[in-house]
Amino acid sequence: MHSDREGRPGYGQGRDALIAATIRVVADRGVRRLTYRAVATEAGVTHGTVQHHFANLDELLEAALEYCVAVSLAGSTLVPAGDRIEDFVATLGDSVRATLDEQVFQYELVLESRRRPELRPHVDRYYENYRAATGEALRRLGLPDDLHTVDIVFSALDGLVFRAVALGGAELRNLDAQLDRLREILVQLRRG
């Protein structure tokens, strides 16, 4: 993202800057502290600029969540190119460490959806995207891709990432070893 001397986003980059600012605000302060003013300050734009691009905060949250899911799926190798289990989520640990704010944002939104039902459709789509990618991965790997297996594998991944993101430190460093163990379990599942 390019900006002018004052730290403002370059022409045509306002929407992207607002999404990035939203992610940082929520990751640092939580969803309940998200305001137009907080996003504007973080992005280095006026309050009106935020309202120009997003009619309400839910629309801004939805755009930010879509961005986070796309970044997470692109960086995780959740759906490997081939049928090697060794390639399944091989880059997930590095991706999580490189996108901590995006990971925190997603979990913050999931938790906040318990208190704010209007966020639930966004969270449901979030989980649908990850479950669909997990199902596609299992099919490519020659593993069972029924609803329950997809949910178990996705929940294992989601739980490992959540714990690593929430606790940081050793948990974040141990994520790769835990993912290695999950792949070993999947190899055993494929052998039957």
C-alpha cells in the first residue's frame, strides 16, 4: 500500500487501508472497541472516508473477514496441489505467524457473534469457507470427506491455531510439530 507524506493511503487504496486498519483495531482492542473514528485514526483518514466506503460497521467487518479468510486460505496450503499428505497445511504454521492480526481478528469476530447475532451470518460463511476447503483437501488426499470427518479435521486445525494465536509463545512455536502429528494421523487414516 502506498501513502503520501502524511501517512495517508494513496489514491484508490482507501478501501484496502480501511480493511487493514479494521483488522489492526480489532486485533489490538477487540470488536467492541471498533468505531469509525478508531478505524479512521488507524488508517490516517477522515471519519467521513470510512463512511464513504462502508455504510455501517457490520459491512466493514464483513469485508475484513472476507479478506482474512482469503489470506489464511492462500497461505496455509489447506488444499494441497497434489495428493501428498505431507503437503497438507505444510505452510500453515508460517502463515499463522505471518498473519497474527488476521488470525486474532477472525477469532474475535467468532466470539463476538455470540453476543451480537447480526454477526452470525458472517461467521457462518467464515466456517463454510474453511469447511469447504478442508473437504476439498481430504478428497484430494484420498481421505474420507464426509461431514463428520471434515468437521473433525477442521476442528483440530482450528483448535490448534486458536490456541497458538491466543497463547502465543511456546504454543505458537509448537504449532508446526502439532501439525506434523495431525498429518501422521491422516496417513494412518488413509492406510485404513
